[in-house]
Amino acid sequence: MSDAAVNIDQARRALTTRFAAAGLDSPEIDARMLMGAALQLDLTGLVTQGARSLSAEDSARLDALAQRRLAGEPVARILGAKEFWGLAFKLSTETLVPRPDTETVVEAALDHVRGTGSVNDPLRIADLGTGSGAILLALLSELPQSFGIGTDISVGALRTARDNAVALGLGDRAAFVACSYASALSGPFDLVVSNPPYIPGGDIAGLAIEVRAHDPARALDGGADGLDAYRALIPQAAALLRPGGAVAVEVGQGQAGDVEGLMTDAGFTADLTMIRADLAGIPRVVLGRKKPI
């Protein structure tokens, strides 16, 4: 920012131009969010106070945030929080940034529950590799009588998930366990969900800097073919689920058929599996139902 006094509107336009010139995907949104953080104003405040001049301290805070974004740090990391399913989630270095595509897991799981007429039943849900707790807590927010357990090998991630559960008023209906996927759980469960690591290890270096430099590597790396996590968790899920229960997992582009095959190998018959696409039309979730008795 220059030494000449500028107002909020001028600063926001200048920051948007700066971000656009740097090739950022959403320069206007990024500028608005970082302006709000620097000035502690929501969108309404930014609009109504648009003519207010920035102080030197305001400009310094804004420039510091802008430099972090221009260096490739995602806005959610800078702010330490991200919205998912209309809920606010705190982040940490041990958690992925929840992405809109992952809401497809929540949608598929809820459609299964609605199809069984059990929305108001006391369901047991397991979220394997819960990270920030986003999938589990989104489901609990929609299923008022249900209880969920989130697992993760990262104790730091579990602390973040627990904090999010408490902040969202769901702390009494969620528990968190340190283990690899479902290795420390015993059933039965009605629903198992997961967004496991699925990026082939050799592809990680080619990911966008926002991902490869800021998301935890072990939450990305799915092994040589990206399927290691599914080979571990799908048989575990099959053993945990009660008859008629379901497992829903997020998958990477081109992986749906392979994951469906792993479900078949674990005992989910072909007519009880389903593939759901995200908003871009990419197959994003594979859901398998355990055969009823």
C-alpha cells in the first residue's frame, strides 16, 4: 500500500487488482476476506464503511496478509478457519482445508439415511480420518439423535476436531479416538464415512502450492496408486457395519471404479453400491450398502 491515505473501497479494489495480476483464481473474494480480517469487519461493514480511510496500522496488517496470499498460502490457512456445510470450522496445521467437493460425501450419506427412514433414529456414525471433523459434524448437525466417533492418527487433528465439536454445540454427541482408520473401533455402526488420502505419491509435487505446501502430506499421499487407504479402511468398514448400514468415501478423479471393486471384494454386492458425482460432474463418492439380513 502507498503512504497516501486510501479508503476501504479503494484499498479493496487495489488488492483485487493485485491478486488478479498474480493469477489468483478468486481475487475479489480473497481481497474481501482478507480486508475483513485485517479490519475486523464483515461484508456489511466493508460496504457501509467503504469511505473510511485506512490508518497506517490498517494498511500494514492488510499488506502482511496480502503478502502471505501472494506467496501461495490459502485464505483459509491465513484466517485459520473455513466454512463447510454452512458451519464454521477451525483449522490447524494437522488438518486439511475442507473443500466443497467433500460436501458430496455428506449429501450421499444423508440420502442413504433418508432412504432408510432413519433420520430421527439414534444412529452410530464413524468418520475415519476425521481431520477437522467436518464430515462427521456436518452429519451430526443434520441427524439430531445420532452419535459419532471420529478417528485420526494425528492427535493434533483430533484436538482441532474436538474444539470444533464443542464450538458447534455437538460436543456431547461426538467422541474422538487416535488410531489408524477403524483399527481401535468395534461395531456395530450404521454409517461409516471417510475422505482418506487418495493422491498418488508421485503426483504430489505437481499439486498447486496451496495444497502441496500447506496441507499435511499424510492427509494427501495415498501411496503409489492412491488406493492404499481404501484397501485398509473398506474391509474395516464392512466388519463394523450392521446389516443395511453404509460406507461412503470420497475418491479422486478416475478412482471410482477401482474403489467400487474394493467394496465388492469386501462383500458389498454390486447392486448395493452407488457412485455420486460432484457439482463438476466428476465421480466423487462411492457408497456401499451392507446387505440386510
